[in-house]
Amino acid sequence: MFNANLNWYLFIISLLIFVIIILVFKLKQYIQLSQIDEMTAISNYRGFKKVISKKIKRKEEFTLAILDIDDFRKYNFKSYAFGDCVLMEFVKLLKQQLPANSFIARYKFGDEFLIIVNDNLKNATEKIRIIQEKCKSITFKNIENQQPFYINFSFGTALFEESTDSLDSLLLRTEKELKENKVNS
């Protein structure tokens, strides 16, 4: 009798452990999914905050860039599917052109992207500028109707300064430069 009860308890405990393992695995999957932008399959702002917080804590040198697709409304005005196509093509280009150790995230829900370049301000800005020039020279194709289109973007960059920067101050400096560049372009 005692042996049968022990076997029953061991079975129940084993079953509970199995269920807990599955739940932990699923929870990790959901947390990971919560940090990915569904449309572009890159990190979203939540994922970005997780990555950049670690870099700030470790006091690693990096440059933050914000890229904003110019006149994005004109794409969405034609159709939201076309706007989605522009975003996906732009992300594809960024992935191809940025150094492998860079990090790309969609900023909020719009047409702005955050990029972490593991380099000094001068080199990172030059890398983004090269991508900007290349982007202007590429003819993209609309997935819906194969119509050609072009993408221009503005950007701002700021170097992380370990002695003074928080995430908010770094974002403010980067956004300020983006706005200045938009006005001057």
C-alpha cells in the first residue's frame, strides 16, 4: 500500500515538474516574441531597451542612430500594404549594409528605426551616411505590383557618454540631431 502511494506521489510530482518546465519554456518564448516587431521581424522598442540597458550598464562604447524614412505618409497614402513593403525593404537593406555586430530595432510603431553601432561617433555616422547614399541609388520594387520606388531617410547620431548618459538623455540628443538634419535637408 505504501509503495503504491509512493509511486502515485512520484508520478504526480513528475507530472507537475513536466508541466512547470513546459510553462517556463513557453513563458520564455512569449517574452522573446514580445520584444520582436511583428511586421519587420526585428526588435521592437521593448527589445531595444533591454539590449541598450545592458550596454549602458557595462559602459560599452557605442553610437546610437535614429533613422526616419522621409515622407513616409506618401507610401501609406497609396496603400498600407505599400507602406508595409517600404518598411520591410528598408529593414532588409539595413541588415545587408550595417556591420554584423550592429543592432536594429523599430522605434515605437512608425517609420523610425533605432540602430546601435559598436563604434565611435565619426565612424558610425559615416557608416550611416554611406547607407543613406546607397539607399538613394537603389530602385526598390513594390511587392504588390512591381512598381519601382525609392527610399530616402534622415538620421541623427549620438555617442554614448558613460559619465553623463542615461537612455533618456541619449535618445534626446539623438532625436535632436535627427530633427536638425531634417530641417537642414
